Amino acid sequence: MLKKTLLTLFGTCTFLAVHAQDLPDAKSQASASYKATIGLRYTVGGGGYTDLGLTAKYFITDQTAFEVYTKLPFYSRDYLASLSYIWQPKLGFSERFRPYVGAGAGILRHTNSPLEHEGEPRISPIAFGMVGIEYQFKKLPMALSLDYRTPLLSSGTYAPSHNHISRVSSLSIGLKYTFR
């Protein structure tokens, strides 16, 4: 009788352990969160404006991170260097898809002329908001992101006027290497 009871308890525990591995809350090792990323961000803005930048993100908690971005200077009238605070919650149904929202501040350097030797460069502080989604590949240490950034505030004597704001508002795609 004792053997039957012990076998029944052992079988029940085994069944519950196997069932728990199939629950959405169970996290596999292959899709564990990362701690930091570094990568490239390709931006498309209004009026045919494009640029390529370098981005790095570091998580300070499980769901919040700081992101640094600098535009790589390729014959452009605008240059942006920024620091953002990002909230990136984990979804209950997917460990690899993660939406994010954030706000940041930076320095925008711009000229009014498309020719580099014409026009004085102007520097303006800028604050912006962002919203996006990120996908982390299961077997590769890479993440792919898509986001939209728009200025919330730009000040200074030489801040971009309202009709130039499309150069700062952008839709971007990023490819990042992840560090665990």
C-alpha cells in the first residue's frame, strides 16, 4: 500500500513539473533577456531625409534602460547626439517581442544650407519622445527594432522652425548585437 501511495505521489509531481514547463510563464534559456546592446539605427524622415547612427542600450532594471544615440556624420545638415530613458515591459505571451516607450534629450546641430561650406552651423537642445517594438532572435545574439521618434521641445535662437521638424521626426529600424 505504501509503494502505491509513493508511486502515485511521484507520478503526480512528475506530471505537474512537466505541465509547468509548458506554461507561458516558464522562460526558456534561449530567450532570456539581455543586459546591453550596441548596433546601428537607420532613420527615414520627411522630405527624403535619411541617416545612419550608432546606438547603445544598457538595462538598469528588468524593464528600464538608458540608450545613447549618435548620428554618424555623412554629408548631412543635421547631427544629433542624445540620451534616452526607455521603459520596455516584458509581454506575458512572448519573451522575444518587447514594446517600448521613452523620452530623451540631446543636442541637435544643423545648418540651413545643404552645402557644408555655406551657412553657419547652429546648436539647439532638443527633447523627444519615442515609441517602438523590438524583436530578439531566439538563436542569434541580435535584436531588431522599429521605432518612431518625434521632438517634444526644441529651444534656442537657432532651433529648427516648425516646417523643418520633419527632419527630426523619424521612423527608424535598428539592428543590435545583444550582450547577456
